[in-house]
Amino acid sequence: MNTVKLTILFDGGCPLCKREVDFLQLRNKKGGLKFIDINKHDMSFDPTYGIT
């Protein structure tokens, strides 16, 4: 069972951000990273999403 240890918020509309996330997703073999594209997320997305 994979446990998410870190959630990465990114702008999928940004080519540089998308390229970096694609790179990280290829190396996320153990599933410790979760990726959320805030550019495509629904309107219920809370921009304060647990950020400290």
C-alpha cells in the first residue's frame, strides 16, 4: 500500500511546471508524491489547501 507523504500543487498551464511534474511523476515509483493540477481543479478547490 502506497502512502502519500507529500502533495505537490502545480500549474498545469505552465510549460515549465508541467515539464518538472512529468519528470517527478516518472520517478514516483513508490507513490509517495501526489500531484494536483490547480489549473484544472474544480471550483471547490481551496487555495489555502493545508499550506503552512
